[in-house]
Amino acid sequence: MTERPPEVLITAAAIAARVDELAGRISADCRGQGEILLVGVLRGAFIFLADLARRLTVPCRVDFIALSRYEHGATPGAVRLVMDLRTDVAGRHVLVVEDIVDSGDTLSYLCGMLQARGAASVRTCVLTRKPDRLTAAVGIDYVGFDIPDRWVVGYGLDYDGRWRTLPYIGTVDTPATIEG
């Protein structure tokens, strides 16, 4: 992989504006439901979740879960639970906050797990979605940006632990994209 900075795909200003829009829609849709449990999927969603939570006008609580599907760099594996929630979801309205949806398998797994645990409702909010890669039948209630099938970094997204804290979303060449 090259050491050049990631090419800007979505600016920090565009992200901030879209997070404001999403928070407004979510607040309007969830008004009157009581406290919403925001479930952030670690590690990538932490920046998005923090910005979104601060802009919501409905009562909310935050918890985190960690799932893994990528084992070595970009090689997909089975979805596995790495860190579970500390909050019981039974009877709660849950909003899953995710950084990216590729195939949809991880999000589908997580939503099914939360429903099986008795959540009153499960909605989803994703920062980025690759529509060309989506294969799982998963409902996504709130989408920040549809993006091309490129490896993206920044604003929580990373490649092998790098570039996660960039204020924008950029694209990088991975060994797979360089080779072909």
C-alpha cells in the first residue's frame, strides 16, 4: 500500500451536514417512544455514533458491541461476536449505528441477535453503504452515503488500523486493488 494520503471521497463538511439530517429524521421518527438504546458497532462506528448522539433530541442511552468479519486485512470470514453489550435489550427500542455495510451479513446477524433477545424494535443507521456489494436481505432505515466499491478510511473507518481518525472519508489502494 502506498503512503500517500487517502483521496477525499466525502468531505468533513458533507459528513457534518448529513449527520445533522440523520439526527433530525431519527429524532422525529423516535419522538414519543421513550429512551432509545444506541448500539454502536466497534470499532468503526465510534466517531459517527458520538456525533449522531450529540445531535439527537430524543432521550438515548449508548452501548457498544464488537463483531468481526474480517480476519486478516480484507479477507472475509464468518461473523463472530468479539464483545457483547452490557445493556439488556429486552423491551427496548434499539438503533444500531454502523460505520459501513458491504454485504450486509454482519448487520443482518446483529439485527437478528437483538430481535432474538427481545428488543421492542430494531432500527439501523449506517454511515456508508456499498449498494453494489449488498447481498443480505437487511433493512437499513437510515443511510448516510452510498459509496462506490472502494476501500474507505477516515471518520472511524480504517484499513489495518490506519487512518481511522481522519476528519473526512477517503479512499485508499489496498494490495487487492493494486494487483487488480
